[in-house]
Amino acid sequence: MSENVKKKKRELDMTSRPLLGKIFLFSLPIMATGILQLLYNASDIITLGQFASDVSAGAVGSTGSLINLITNLFLGLSVGACTAAARWIGAKNEERLDRVVHTAILISLIGGIVLSVFGIFMARTLLVLMNVPEDSVLPLSTLYLQIYFAGMPFNLLYNFGSSLCRARGDSKNPLFFLCAAGISNVGLNIFFVVVCKMDVAGVALGTVIAQVISSVLVLIHLMRLKGHCRVSLKKLRIHKDALGDILRIGLPAGLQGCIFSLSNVVIQSSINSFGEVAITANADAANIEGFVYTCMNAVSQACLTFTGQNYGARIKKNIDVSFLDSILVVTAMGLTVGFAVYFAGAFLLSVYTKSDEVIRMGIERISVICTTYCLCGIMEVLVSSMRGMGHSVLPMCVSVGGVCGLRIVYIYTFFAAHRTLLNLYLSYPISWVVTAAIHAVCLIVVRKKEFAKLSVPLKGPAVPSAEAAMPGEGISETPAAVSEKEAD
């Protein structure tokens, strides 16, 4: 009895109302975790901008969209692991949960090795395809990417491990682990760049070491757990059924993230054609905007996890409440943080660079994107609600067409005829509005279908067996869960 009480204190109860406060409080550590992850890259750019050169800072900043393009497939699988684990926690199926956990950890290690090899050997080729200026920026960007991808196994291990923590209602410990790594990263950046004069190589090495610290801490935590999601190194293997659970949601989410990033790579290539100042200004502004996005993405992840657990527990009313409360929180968050960043834009950009021209061009981007970013947050909550009920392919198709397709068409039509940075940045809010409207219609259809399934009593025992299907595989079977993220 005392052990059960301790477990309840460690894990958030996501299946009892009211949910609004729980969603907000659950989002805060995820938000802080995402902000600390962004600080890895931000500290790289700030250190270089203040102690090296704007060219070095721009070289690092210009790699962001390419890193997202290469890594988002596996990060999508971490989303699949989170939602599959949340589903089995809600359904109280410990055996199936255990198989998902150990499959997910092994996938992170294998995927990290694959990405390391690919990133190291393909970095220069991919940067050339993005029109990165060859004389000054390309050598620095290539070096940064090669060192960054050397640490990819640790990057993925942390992201998969923290996803499993969130699935069990723990969003605080991943934050603590990242705090330790983030502090180390800042100190290492200053040491390698200011003291050792290593420039781009120094900030890349500092980032990799910080990723090692965070991944080791989260793995040790999972190995010491007494409740859900405990990891044993001896049990690491790929279970076919667990892999299916993860891929069913994670693969579409990952592919969607890759295609999102592809559209951002196209946008980055267009920005590169405006020269080094534009590249640096865009990199600095985009880095600042990332903090706004992270705040809203934390809410969408909370919506995903709450929806997943309540779907596994078959509580229809809570699914609706999770969605509506998340929309309320993400809208308020997006407007508040977005406009705060807009009004403080000049000051924030001055932290990154001393150039007045870079600051002016950076504010131009912030004024368009930060003030409308709440639209992206609403879009992501719509998708998370559908993924939490087990539908991953439909939102992927809508997002690919509505966001990626529309942006690319916009760039090669309207932007091609009116080549200004302002017109290029307008592709973001336009695509968010159109895509969110389509997702809203899809959610109505998905909700009706899934609620009809949940109204049919389960056959057999109340606790679902390991053979229970993922959503959409049978009316009488136990439902599932899952998530997503756009890499803007």
C-alpha cells in the first residue's frame, strides 16, 4: 500500500478531472526542457557572435534546418514510443509496456549510430545543395555538422529516454538532467572558444559533451525506477509487436517532421541567396523564435500524453476536456510569449550580435512569425489530439500538403515574383491558417469514429491482453495513443 502511494506521488494522474491545471503544470517542465535544449544551439551562436565572428555564428545557425531534416525521422519514433507507452500505462498492460520501453531504448542507440555515419560523410554535400556560400560559411558549417553528428547516439538516447519519462507522467526529471547538461554546455563553449580559440569546433564539441551528460543521467534514472518504464540493459532487444506500436504512430510523425524540415531547407536556401548578413540575421531570429515554439509544443505534447492515457483508459469525456483545455493554454501561451519576444526583439538580437544591420533584418522576421506563432500552436494541438486517439497517417498527409506543399508552391510562385525577405516569411502564417482549418475538420471526423468504438464494451477481461490491437484495428479492442512536432 505504501508503495502504491509513493508511485502515485511520482506519477501524475491524467485520468481524473479537473485537467486544465494538470495540463499547464505538466507542460511547464517540458517547456523548460525544450528551452534548455535550444540553449545548446543558442549558446553556440551567442558565444561565436560575441567572441569570434558573425560569419561563424551564421555558419552554425544555418545548419539548424538541415539537422532537423536528418534527425526528425528518429525523433518522430521517440514520439511513437511516448504515445505507445502512455497507451499501455492507461490500459494497465505492464507486459506490453515493458516491451515498448526496451525496444525504444535500443532503437535510439541504433538510430544514433546510423545518423552519425550519415551526417559525418554527407555534411558538406548537403550544405552545398542548400546554396551555403562556399568561400566563408561552408567550411565552418561542415566542421560543425560533422562534430555535432558524432554525438547523435547520445542525442537520441536522451530524447527517447525523456519521452518515456513523460509517458509515465514525469516531466520534471528530464528537465533536471538537461539543466546539468546545459550549464556544462555554456561553460564548455566559453572555455573552448575564448580560452582554447577553437571557434566553431569548440562549440560543437561542447554541445556533444553536454549531450553525453544528459543521456547518461536519463538512462541511469530509467534503470533505477521502481514503477512504469524501468529499463534493464539485459532486456534490451527489438520486440516485433512493440516495434509495430512505435512505428504505427512514430513513422508517420517522423516522416512528417522530415518533410516539414524539407520545406524549411527550401526556405533556408532562399535566405542564403540574400547573402551573409541575411543568413546571420535569420539564424539569430529563428533561434529566438525557437523558444516561442517550444512553449507551445510543450502544450501539444501534454495534450498528446493526456489524450493517450485517457484513450487507453476509455474515458471519452476526458479526451474532449484535454483538447479544449490544451487549445486554451496554447493560445494564451502563444500570444503572450510571441508578443513579448516581438517587443523585446531588438534587445534579444543584441545578445547574439553587435551588428545593427543583422538586428534590423532579424526584427523583420520576428515581426511576422512571433506575432502569429499561436496559429502554429493551435495546429499542433489539433494534430496531437488525433495522434492521441491513434490516427497518425491522416494528420501527416494534411500537414505535408497544407504546410510543406503550400510553402513550396508559395516560394516558387509568389515569392519568385516578389523576392523580399518579408514575402518569404509570410509563407509561415499563411500555411498555419490553412492547415489548422483542415485539421479541425479531420479531428471532428476522427473523434466521431473513435468515440463510436469506445462506446462498444470490451470483450473479455477488463485489463487488455498483450494481443490488444492498436487503434483502428477492431471495434472491440483496446485503443491507443500518440504525438507529433513541426520543426520550425
